[in-house]
Amino acid sequence: MKKLLAVLTAATFALSLAACSGSDSSSSQSASAGQSSAATAEATSGEGESYRIAIVQQVDHSSLDEIRTAIEAELDARAAADGVTIEYTEFNGQGDSSILNQIGSQVVSDGYDAVIPIASLAAQCMVNAVDGSIPVVYAAISDPATAGLTDLENVTGTSDALDTKFILDMMFAVNPDIQTVGLLYSNSETNSETPIAEAKAYLEDKGVAYVEATGNATGEVLDAVNGLTDRVDAVFTPTDNVIMSAAGAVAETLTDAGIPFYAGADSFVTSGAFATCGVNYTDLGTKTADMAVDALQTATVPSDYTVMEGGVITVNTETAAALGLDYSAFNDMAGTVVEVTTAAAGE
């Protein structure tokens, strides 16, 4: 099966548009060798449906990559199981709203039947672009209401809402004597708004000080981290896509300084952060794809979104050893403990 990857950067966008419009999309088909997909669909379902779906990823990082891979695998599986043809094209906005808006315009002009945006900014741009004309089924929006993605026509999706209190409970289970917590996030990332507010309230109730550090680009993020290393005993970051893009460098800086880094997704942990508790992103991607196919087949888009169940505690054993931390207390908390090591660059 061919896969068409449309990575649209500002410098190459016009060329990419021409290439995309002149090429076959990635095709997920039910046909066996020697058969056309239309014939197989008719034999299986009597309907012969064919759908074109745009998958729009906000930025490259391992969590969003995992979601996209799961979406594509489930689209393939649904095409085979339902006897239909599903063509999908990947787009990547490189974290740039102008590129995402251009992608949205292309999705409309090329007549896609549905769009699956991955992460908040991608979802907001796609909703604005399609303006209710086709289903938008978003993936991994921590707080859809804050992102302005609720009560909209033809818009639904999946949420990876973070249990902020649980992650902070993990922090104090390992070290009850923490005096100051660093809150590292991007103030342009809507995913961070609610969990950072929750973290502040939690720490205030507990009588623990906190220091906020923000950045909206990699250089700013690293400057913010360096400003925390002599001021805090632990650092918390939610499911923040801006911080995730620099997660490896952030984790290395904090570990070298002897500071445990707690984050909102397992991609941070495989990049070197100490621990998290969150959702399974393969399950989330699978559910999102199912919702998109169901919406197309029934011509009905649910008015609400689906919050994925969390409870997966992920610990980086290499980071724990480097910090000299005993995380056995996690075994007494609700959830499944998964041990990982730091992934090599590019994995």
C-alpha cells in the first residue's frame, strides 16, 4: 500500500500542493490480489462506498506519531472489515498555524469527505477551514471546551484529558518533602490551560510553592528550563505539544540537575522524563478512526466527544537510576505501571 505524506512547510507549500493534487492518496482497501476495491466492496456489502479522509498532524513528536499510525491501521482494518474503500492522505502542519490554515483550504478544495486533525491547533484550524461542511473528528484534545471545539456542527473526537492531581500525587508519593514545583508549559498551547490551573490549585491547597516557566519555541523552552534548575525540587508539564518538541533536551537538563520531570504523556518519558500517568495513544487513535468511519457511514456526527480512559503509569528506569529515585510507591497507586527506557534519537 502506498502512503502519500504531505509535509507542507512554508517554503515548499505551493510545490507540495501541486504534488498532492497530482498523486494518488494513501489507499486503505478491502480488495484482495487481482480484484478492484469497488468490486470487493460490492461483493461484501452491496454498497461499494468509497471515502477520502485527510489526516492532519499538528507537529512531529512521538505521541502524535503513535496516534497517526494507529488511525491509519484502524482505517485499513475498517476498510477490510466493512467492505469499503478508504483513501487517506497525511498532512503535517509543522506546528505553524499558517501552514495548517493552508492545509485546511486544500482539504476543502480537494473535496475530502472527512478530516482527522491530531492535536488542538490542528483541530482549530480544520474546524475554521471546513466550517461545518464535512465531519471533523479530532484526536487528543485535552480540553475540547477550552479549545473551542464543543457545540459545533459536524465536530467531535477524542480527548486525552489529564488527571493532573494523580500525577502530582505521584510526585509527592516519591518525595513527600518537595518544597517548590516548577510548572513548565507553553502559554500558546490550549492543552495546558486547564491542567496548569489545576496544578496551581492543588499546590496552593497543599501549601507548596510553585514557579512558572513558559516558552513558545525551542530556544525559549530551554531558557525557561535553565531558569528552573536552581529553584525547584520537581517539574510538571502537561500534554503540551510545544514542550514535547524539546522534551529530550528538557529531560536531560533536569536529570543532570537532579530534578525529576513529571509530564502528561508517555512520549515525554521515552524522551527521558521521569514519569507520567495518562492514556494509551494507540487506543486513542483507534477510537478516533472508528468515530470518523462511523460518522461517514451513518451521516451522523455525535454532538459530544469521547474521553479516553487513563491510568497507565509510565516510568523511565534509566532516569530513575540517574536520579537515585525509588518509585515502588507507584505500585500502591491505581493504574498499571509500565517501565521504559529512553528512546534513541529518531526512534
